Amino acid sequence: RPSDKAVVASIAGLVENSFAMGRETQVKLLAFAYVRADAEVASALAVPEGTKVQRAVRVRVERGQPFSHVTTWLPEPVGSGFDRAALASTPLVVLLERAGVQIASAEQVIDAEPADAAVARALGMAPGAALLRVARVARDPAGVPVERTVVRYNPARYQYRMVFGPVV
């Protein structure tokens, strides 16, 4: 079993990467609805199971090729600041900023998993093929979770690259 020890880094790089991804790629919105949070989502968002949350599923495309399958869950008060059309045309990080939601911290886990049929179809790969999975919970300055995201990347079309520099 891998170690649970975390690497601590600034949130600035994560937010800037999200802005850049939104500028440099296209998005296809596959699903948008308000649903009841299951146990995993409720735990991540620190809400009771069954609480209404906004769930969106998108595929990111670069140069005509899908490379990521993104599922986000937002607490209803956060998600109610925009609709399906806004999410289909504007990066989520921009919508959150416009809604006054400040992301002050996040916890992210990177691992691998096999592609289920729906994700494989969306990413143009075989079911069961290995995916790079990034699961994240973003929090506001008070430490309240404002976003749960699970991104599944086709490793043939995406790599997760980090550059470490001096602490400023």
C-alpha cells in the first residue's frame, strides 16, 4: 500500500494550471444535474449523505482528441451561481471566481484505475485500459469544501508534470 504522507505545496500553481487548461483546451459537457450526494461525495464535501449537489461531467479536448473525463460535485449553494450553459462555455475555476468562491486550499490524490465503459468511450480507449486518476477536494479560506473533482486522464494523451522551485 502506498504511503499516505502528503507533499505540501502552494495552491497558486493548481489554480493557475486550471486557468491555463481552460484557455488551451475545449470542453464538451456530457451531463449536468442536481443529484443527492452519495456517501463518498457527502464525506468529501462535509455534508450529510443525500444533500443536493450539482454534478457535472465534462470531457476536455485538445487538438481534436479527448484527453480527460472530469466529474465535479459542488454544494448546491456554490453551484447555483451558474447554469448548464455557463459551465459548457466557461472553465469552472472562472465561474467559481465570478461567484465569489475563493479556493484557498486543496487536497489531491493521484493514482491509477481501469477505465469503465462510459469513460473509455468518452476518451476513445478500450474498457479496462489504465487511466491516470486525480481526485481533489478544494476548500475556501474557512476550510469549507467547495468542490469535489475526479479527473480521469488517458495517459497516451496526457501527463501530469510538476516543476518544483525554491520556497518564496
